[in-house]
Amino acid sequence: MSLLTVSNLGQHFVDKTLYENANFVLNKEDHLGVTGQNGVGKSTLIKILTGEILPDEGQVKWQNRVSVGYLDQYAKLTPGVTIRAFLQTAFTALYQKENELNDLYIQYGESGDNNLLERAGKVQTYLEEHNFYGIDTEIERVASGLGLAELGYDHDVSELSGGQRSKIILAKLLLQAPDVLVLDEPTNYLDVSHIDWLVNYLNEFAGAFIVVSHDYDFLGRIANCIIDIDLGTITRYTGTLRQAMKQKAANRETYLKAYTNQQRKIAKTEAYIRKNKAGTRAKSAKSRERQLAKLEVLNPPKDNRHVQFEFPYVATAANLLLQTQDLVIGYDRPLVKQAFNFSLGGNEKVAITGFNGIGKTTLLKTLLGKLPAISGHFEISVATKIAYFKQDLIWPNNNMTPLQYLQEEFEQQKPKELRSALARLGVTAQQAMSPLKKLSGGEQEKVKLAKMQFEPANLLFLDEPTNHLDRDAKDALRQAIIRFSGAVIIVSHERDFFQGDWIDKTIDIETMNKL
């Protein structure tokens, strides 16, 4: 019996249908990946499956007594709670059992009732069977794997960065070990080594899982089946991601041929009806008209929206845009053991790598003058003009529409120019007029990138620009960075984004900390 059965699922918005009459199942052995372009409804599907929102049509049925764990990026973290204490809440039920055991021993000591001792023995056995006495070891295994151990287990959770916050929520979910894991973009704030650890964890996971991810390298290493959302339908494929995409391409070609043949027959039939409606063959024409009315017409295949990134360039005569000398970054203490000594030429592309929280974003903020250096210094050419992409999706007012946001940022720009910029990045007219909080992560990220189309620069600081983008958008972004005539400093945890020889140098902060 399937753990999950989805029948005749339908979900609609004002300007589009996300899916209609969708059917799929999740079996006990399924490691299910969810794919699709930005805005097709992947996160909406997760919210439907977890009961956060109700579907417009259809049924979502979980098997009785199946425990489902959902990666909730917005879970509340209470100030004053340490990392260890927060992770221990994954085992609340076991700690309650321990309290019950202690109470039974206290009562036995007071009454000497052997029945209490027998009950205590059963609770003790339960705790041992559920590895209660190995909780600390398990917490340290998962925390270390996701890079939380470096922060210290006594670190206050309210002081965590956005990426660290996501990690601790993921760690708690993994420690809970539900029957089914539901993960929406779990790698967004993980670096390469922690993604590798998560891959191993999921491949060894005893239950089933559903994972939404735009990181196809990651998804290809963990999934044994795929559901793909495209053209208003949800299609399930058995096999690896590579096999699924190959089958999808074949299905699309078959559908296109069927659609073309049907359109040809419809056109021929309509021509016959027009020609013979009033003649001697009127009866035959009427019959064909009835047949045509009953025909289930195939929807026209839609071309996927292709995004067009372009970063405007400001010319500069400077050959050296940036130079650091013994630069030490951090807050109250250094984040990196070694000082930074590097330079940046006029058209160099530089990658900054290292695990989350090690100081990549802090380095960018220091170079931007948003944080003071602890020691050392840096020089930026007076001819350097910087455009900065911040990784967080925080807005001045998330009830604003993308068009309102851009209009407020660039008052002199005509609304038509702002709409065109959004459209080039695949943001539809309806999305441009919808509140930012209603858009998916990928759509919000495109709004931020659209803003950069009105910020001419010769040096780009890009902090995790690929987090929420689908594969086509990432490819377009990579090409735009390569085409950009100026210099670029980019932070990204996705190893496949740096494929090729377009990166001139890499600064590995993790290696600097080991020297």
C-alpha cells in the first residue's frame, strides 16, 4: 500500500492553472525528487501535501499512522535557547518517557509496590530500544555533518544567520527521523561538504522522502523516482533524474506530434463543414460538427519562459579594481585565521567558497563598507562602481508588488521599462502585479536580479544568486556573468555552477582556516 496517494489534484490561480487532474503515489521505498521551472507550483504542492493549504480540487490521502516531517524554514527559534537544547527538542517524547521513569522509581521508593517496578522496567526497555542513551551522540553526528558543530553547542539560536538557522531546523528534522521526510530546497544554505553529507544521509535513510530542489547535481545523487511539473500536469517517472529528463523530452516530442496531427485534422474537418454546411452534404457536415464538438482537444504546447540576464557595464580605465592587504574580517573576533591578501583585475571572475557561516558574506560586507575590518585594510579604485546581490529575500515591504518595488527604487524609470525588465527574467504580468510575499523564492530572486538591470557597474558582488533558480535560469545567469565586461566576485555553494574555465581564481576560506 502506498504511503501517499494523490488523486485528481487541481490548483488554480487567477492567471494560470498550476496542475489539473494530477495523480501520483509515494511508496515506502521511494526517494522522490520534484522538478520544474520557477513558478510552476513546486512549493505550492509541498504545502498541499503537508496540509498547509487545501487543494482546489482532488484528494491527498496519507496512510494511517504515517509520520511526516516537513522542513519548515519559518519555524520559531526562541532567544536564550542553545543549539544543543534546540536539537534535543527532536526527542521530546523520549525525555517525557525518562521523566515518567524517574517518577515511577520515586513512587516505588515510597511504596515498595512491585507493580511500579515492573512498569519502570518496561519504560526502561522502551528507552533503550529507541536509543535514548545515544541521543547526544546522534545530535553531534548530525550537527557535525551539517556544519553546526563549528558554531559551538552553547551558541544562542537567536544569534544565528539565515543560513545557520536553516541548518539547525534541517538538523532537528533529520533527528526526528519521521517515516517520510518532506524537504523544500534543503541545500540552499549548505556548502559542498555538507551537501555530500546530506546525500549520504538520505541515501541511507530507512523511510521515504520527497525533495524539491533546483540543484540537479544533488537531486541526481539521491532520487530513484521523479515527479515533474510542466504544462499544467504532474508526471511521475521511475528511475534517476537523468532517465526522467530523457523520458520527458521523448514524451514532449510525442505530444507535439499528436498535437500537430490533431490540429491538422481539426482544420481539415472545419474546412469540410464550411464547404458543405448548406449543400447536399449538409447532413454529413452536421455529423462532423457534432463529432468535433465532442473531441478532447489537446492543449497547445507552451514554450518554457527563457530568461535573459544582462548586467549593464560602466567602462573604467582602471586595471586594478580592488586590493586587500592583511585584511582580517569578523565581528568581535576574527572569523578567518588567515588574513586576506588578494587583488581583483578589471575583468576577473573570482569565486569565494567555504562552508556556511565561515565568513563569505562577512567578507563581501566588509569590502562594501557595511562592516568594519578588525585589522588590515583594502583599497577600491575610485573608478569602481559596485552592484550587489544579497542572498536574503527580505523586502522593505513584502506587500508591495515587484513593479511597485522597482518603481520606488528607480523613480525616473518608466513603468513600461520596469515591466520589460521583469518580463525578460520570466516574471509574468500577473506576477508583476502580485504581492512579493505571494511569489515563489525563484520569482522573488528574479525581481532582485531585475533590479540589477538598472544598476550599471564594473564590479558585481553576487552572494548566492542561484539559491532559488531553476536550471535554465542558472544557465542564463552563468552566461550573463561570463559576458559581463567587468569583474565579478561570486559566492555559491553549487559545484556545477562553477563548471568550466570561466572562473579566474578561487578563494577557499575553509582552506585558509586550516593553514
